[in-house]
Amino acid sequence: MQSEAVRLISLRYPDLFWWHTENEGERTPFEQYLFKEMGGRKGVSDLVILEEGNFSKGLMAELKWGRGGCTKEQVDFLIWSAKKGYTAAVVYDDARDVLQLIDDHLTKGTIIPSEGILYIKGTERKTVKFEEAHQVLIKKGSVKSDKAKAKELFKANALKKFGKMEKA
């Protein structure tokens, strides 16, 4: 989806100033250290667009696929962005919805950041209030939360096993 969104943005808006922030993927502890040491920040949105709209300074868009949900850091960044005057949005599954969001931001200016975070999935388009954002946007049962549960279970089993070995 992201690659398709990038292609569509580049075709429709060749002079638009934007970028993708590469935050995804697993990192070794050393890579995590370098990421932080070099100014990397967890949670920065997938697409950062610094072009002003009628009601906002720019656009921060988090792109999701399927059942995936945002992380706490991503929601925190979106809230911070909206409170600073940027349009903040989470867009699911369809690159054309990303393009429509950018069109709305640049031409219609109907999105007002102070109202919350825009949620777009299929035909559903709503504004999530800041106080509800963590409950709505961090999905239980998402791929990321399932991975986190698996890691916790692995650690618990390893500690249990290690504890037994220590006693023996």
C-alpha cells in the first residue's frame, strides 16, 4: 500500500515536499542504539507533508494494512502533531484514500486538526477525539500486539525455565 501511495503522490504532486520516515522493522540492540543516537524517533508518521492546507501547517499520515493498529508512540505523535496545528490521520488499506486525504488537505482544507485525528478505513471516515485516540487507534489483536504478547510469553517461559534450572 505504501509503495502504491508513494507512486500516486509522485504522479499527482511532483513538486510536493514530503517524505517517508523509515521507522518500521526489527532492529538489533545496536541498531536501536544508533537509531536513537542519530535522532530517530519512534512513532513518527509514515508520511510527513510540510505543505500547508487552509486549516493546518501540514499533514502527518500513518498508513496501516489489514488488522494492524497504531503503537502508543504513533498515537502520541499524531496527537502532538494535531495539537501543534498539523492534520493527523490514520489511513487503512487503500493508497487511493491516501491520495484523497492529500487532495482534501491541499485543496478543500476541510480537515481541522484541533478536532482530533482523522480515521479512514474503506467508506468509514471519522474524527477520533484526542481523549479516545489510544483506545480507538491501538487495536487489540493487531499484528503488533500479537507479537508483543508472544514476546512476553516467551520471556515468561524463559524466566520460568531459568528459575527451575537455578533451583536444581
